[in-house]
Amino acid sequence: MRSNFLFTSESVSEGHPDKVSDQISDSIVDLFLSKDPEARVACETLTTTQLVVLAGEIRCKGVYENGEWAPGALDEIEKTVRETVKRIGYEQDGFHWKTFRFENNLHGQSAHIAQGVDESGNKDEGAGDQGIMFGYATDETPDLMPATLYYSHKILEKLADDRHNKVVDFLEPDAKSQVTLAYENEVPVRATAVVVSTQHAMGMDNDEGRAKLRAYVKGVIEEILPAGWMPEDKHVYVNPTGCFEIGGPDGDAGLTGRKIIVDTYGGAAPHGGGAFSGKDPTKVDRSAAYITRYMAKNIVAAGLARRVTIQLSYAIGVAEPLSLYVDTHGTGTVDEARIEEILPTLVRLTPKGIRTHLSLNKPIYQKSAAYGHFGRKAEGDFFTWEKTDLVDKLKAAL
């Protein structure tokens, strides 16, 4: 691989229309899992000007059974959606948590899907779909994530924190960031360009307002980047198109699952193509992506490689993965084939085995739906796939 190069990743804020959709979809997953840990959910969300639409398939004891909604269930779903939008901070004429129109088009899970996934007799729980999933880890940051994505997320998290805590009064929820880093000898050494576009309050479309916004954003970037990494002023782009007053679902429609690279590794690793949000953990698009990250992170944390990519593949209705692939990109201290032999002895890689190992049948997902599913701190039930509790077992086995 190349030693010296430029690489770029982007992130989007919790108020980006696609991320609004992701968070709504995961709020529905959490709602149903809080009622029934074995709930089946595949919820897609569309957001646009003063409208939120849910669609997809579900099965949930006490909420939707035998083709009927339980009393009060529909009202609770709508309340959950509105509270999610309120928490993000949308109280605008074009998108307001109190007044947007709401459509619920969720329906029962297909019996033909259920028969392949559910346990029955001697049949183990099968994968919820076919597909390939990738996990990745690198020693570029303390959280073992690509540095370009790590700093892109952190910039937007800081903007959101300042907005929620009223440190500034001119930020609105929608924002995007992009960080370009120079790598020397495969190590990030400085930023060469940073782009931040953030929705702002009315009345800032003038020289004074633009200068105020730019000074604030530059201060955030400088706070987030390591000392000495700040790019030249001409390569710091703040709202390069100019005015950004109309944003969020009013400015552009949002859909669940359109920010899969933001959700994962910022383009530094392959992606199987499946989104995470809106899916219960029997869907291997989600759970297998989490377990591959978990295994990759533990490999790097154990010092067995500086960088590693792991792939799993599944067939719908089949419990065991069809393949396991490990690539340490020439940075490993142990033969990759040996790692491939050991991993399934340490972690059961069936859908049920993954859900059990990572405690995934809990209402933990809305928290993951903005600022990336990976590189987060493991906190109790949350982000269990970020734990490094496999390190000692890996060292002992390898």
C-alpha cells in the first residue's frame, strides 16, 4: 500500500435529513424491543417538509399480533417519533416536531421470512437475509478508528453540544463536515483541508454574520484537531455555498440508510452495502457488522495487527456464516489463516450467537444512529461491540 497520501472522510450531524430518518427508525426498533426482546423490526423512514412517513414490517408481542395493533400502540409510535424529532431540535416552520404530518405504514412481517429466521425444532435461528458484512479497526486513534472520520464526527458532535447547551444561539440542527488528512509513512500527520457546512439562524446572511459563524467554526476545528494540525486558513471552508438557513427535511428529503459510509469507516474500509438503522439484531446487516467490528478492534487492541479488515457472509435462513475472511494489510504479527481458525472458537458467529455475545436484544439503537456506530465508548448495555474483552483470549490462543 502507499505510505504517503491524502485521505478524506465526511460526517453528517444528527439534524441531517437522512440522520433524522435513521434516528426515527431506530427509535421504533428501541420501542418494540422494550416491549418484546424478540421483536422483529424492519422500519424505513421518509422525512420531508412537514412530513414523516414510516414503512416496513414488524412482529412484536403486545404491540402487533395476528394482524392487529394493540390498544394505544399507534399513539405510542407517533409519540416516539415526535419526541425523537424534538430531541434533535427541529422547531422550524418547514419541519416542527409538534405539527408535521405523520403516516404509519408499518405492517406484519412476511411469514415466508419468518419461517427461515425463527428457531423451530432442531433448527437454529437463521440469518435474516443474505449478504456480506465488514468490520475494521486501525491504530490511528485511541478508539481504533480512521482518523479522518474520527475528527469529522468530533467536529459535528461539538457543534451539536454547543447548540443543545446554548453556548451559541445561531446554530440549527443540520450540518456536515469533511476532513482531509495527510499521511506520511501510513500515519496521519496534519489536516490539509476541513469543510464544515452548518445550518444557521435567520439574519446571518451578511458580512458580520458570516464572519461570526466562520470564527466560531474555526475555533471548534482547532479545538478538535491535534495541536499543529490546523490547515491553512484558505483551506478551511465554512458554508462555502453561502447562506444555509433552510435545512433538514425541509431543505432536502431524508431516507433511512443513505449514510452507510458515515455510519461505518468513512471509506477507509469496504462496505457490504446494508444499512443498520431500523433493523432488529436478527438482521445480520446490523449484528454481523457489529461483531466484525468487535473482532477487528480486539485484534488491533491485542497488538496482533495495526490495521485489520474482517468479512463475514451469510445466506438467509442459514445459521452459520458461509465465510470468514481476515486481512491485516501486511501489518499483522500472526498468520491471517490462523486468526480465521481461532475467531469462531472464541465467538459463536451465528445470528443468535452474536446477539447473545453482544447483548443486542435491548433498546440500545437510537443512540447509535448519529455520529457513527463505531468508535464509541462502551457504556453498560450501549456499544458492546466496542469492548476489548477478547484481547486476553486472543493473545492466549495466538
